[in-house]
Amino acid sequence: FVPVLGELGDAFSSRDLAAAIAPRLTPGVEVVGVRVYPPSLPFYLQRTILVAGPRGRELTSNYLIDSYSKWLAAPATPLRPLEWWQGALAACVHPMLFVVHSQDRPNRAILAGAGLPLRYADDELAAYGPCTAPPAGTS
């Protein structure tokens, strides 16, 4: 019974993802979940994760889903509208590392097409980045 619980815990844990990306998270690097929010990732990384999504479903809280527009507009919210992330990637004003579902082929193609290195991938999640700011004077 205990081994099964351990396997179940591992299946829902972001420990391996966190271990793979932590060395890339120098001060100032933000982690952005694109249509995904791995609940244990902020715990393992000891930092807030930005979440870009259309309706808040990735947060798995009916309360947050029902009041998503309110939380999206709240001051200092880590929530972003889905369309925000591609502009943030293109501008890369500061370094960002992006986490997506492994099966999210369109967004994975955008990240790979932007030249971001794949830092982690398993059956559930993939991580790319961080992006680097363009050299000064090249906007």
C-alpha cells in the first residue's frame, strides 16, 4: 500500500521538473506556466509561478475559475491572460522560463521556434528557456 502511495505522489509531483530547471533560475528569472500550473512547483522552487491561461482551469479551483476575471485584474496577481505570454516571450524584457503540457504541440513549437532550449520533458510537462533579453538597442 505504501509503495503505491509513493508512486502516486511522484506522479503528481513537480520535484523532477524543479530539479531540472532550478539551476537555470538565477535571480530575476520568472517561471511562466502556459495553460498549466503544476501545484507543487512553487513549493519546490520556493518562488511564485506566473500562470497564463484563458479561464483559470489550470488552477483546478472552482472558486478561482468562477471568479477568474476578478483575480486576473487584481493588483500583483501572478495570473495573466493567455495572449500575454507570447508578447512576453518576444520582448523578453527579463529572463523567463516557460512550462507547458508535453502534449501542447503548438505552444511547444512556438517556444522551440524562438530558440529556447528544452530543459525538461516527461509525459506531462516540458520546460523551455530561459529567454534572454535582446541586446541593448535592438528592439
